[in-house]
Amino acid sequence: MQNVQLLIIDPQKDFCDPRGSLFVQGADADMDRLALFVNKQQAKLTKVHVTLDSHHMIDIAHPPFWVNTKGEHPTPFTIITEADVKNGTWLPKIPSLLKRVTEYLQKLTANKRYPLCIWPPHCLIGSDGHQVVPELHKALQSWASARTRTINYVSKGSNPLTEHYSAVVADVPDPTDPGTQINIPLINSLEEADTILLSGEAGSHCLANTVRDIADKFSNSAYVRKFVLLTDTTSPVTSFEKLQEDFIKDMTARGMRLATSTTWMD
């Protein structure tokens, strides 16, 4: 039997429920289709990996972390640069972190990932928004019960001093925190697969970065051909549609295939 592994990125209520704090337009329908897919393909799925964005309220990408000279916090979607910190436009509310955040912003620029974007507080650990959306959660538990297997839940984002879009490695790894380093067990598991089905939110951010990082860390570049993106089970953050388009263009050029939840056949 083929080793078919399903990798679901951040199928959580804050992203996938219209009432969520950072709802991705279309994600509710994406997850409904994915739940149907998991139920239909239950017998074919060898392993299931589910990443969970997991944040604290005080997080470098949340408004309460930063203040201006008036004591105001930045509004969501504000971009903070090294220059903003140096000229005092935005400063960490905890003054002792000034050197740390300045170095962080320098490293973000150097590694050419995203600039620091302030997001609405989301996927707070222990909150309702942190949970997997109900229909998909039900389908996943049905798979686990029927196959007598556990789901590999991969937590990311709990280090408040670095962004963690990718489930493989933080944008700026913290040398003192193994949770921000390369997730070698996940890479090793996926390398064993014959097919790696890709789904989740958002196609412009966390899914895109995770898949790119996995591809870059594979021991054999040919393994990228194992990727199959289920295109009707992912959506981009509004106004970031081009990032998802670029991701698909780049990864299909490297060998990733495309299918939908209704057309995929092993």
C-alpha cells in the first residue's frame, strides 16, 4: 500500500471560522471540503500531520508588544521596520527588549522573509480560536479511530520573540529554543511518503512557507514531486493573493503537482 501523508496547515477557528480574529476569506468552505475528503479517503491516508499556530497575547507580531511615544499600540497590519525602532516610531513595551528586537528586524531583512507585520491577536493558547474547526476535527478523529493511529499535531508560534509562519522553522530561530529550530522529525516522516497531500491556511503565508521550507530541507530535491496541493482546500489572506500565486508557480516549477479534493486519485 502507498504511504500517503496528509499535511494540514493551521485549520483553526481563528483562521477558518468567519467569527475568527484573523479569518481567511474562503477558509470555512476549504475546511468543509477537506473534512469530506478525509472521510472519503480515510483508508488511503497513512499519516496525518496537523500544524497549530499557538501564540501568547504578548507576541512580537501582536499590538500589545509595541507602543509609540503616546503609549498607543499599532493597529493590525502595521509594518514595523528597523528604522521605525531606531527613530522611536515604535518601541517594545518592555524596554529591555530593545536590543533584541532591533537585531531581530535586521535578521528578518537579511533572510528575506516577510517584514514584521502586526496581526490581530490570534490562535491564543487555550482560546476557542486555537481549536481545529469542528467538522474537520470530527473527520480527523474518525480517521484516527478507524485506522488506530494518532494524529501528529505540530505546535508553532509559542516563542513570543520570533514569527513562526512555517511549521518547519521559525523566521528567525532562537538558539535557546529548540521549538524554533528545524523540525527534523516532520521532515523525516514526510521523506518516507510516496505522496504528500497539502492543505490548510493560508496559502499566502503559513502553508506557503511550510512547503517551501520542507522542500529546501529534503535530503533529495526530487522528493518535491511527492507534493500534491489540494487547491480547493486553501485560500490566501485578502490582499496577499499574489503571494499564493507566486508560491504555486514556484513550487510547480520544482515539481509540485496540483489536484482538488474531488479529483485526487492515488
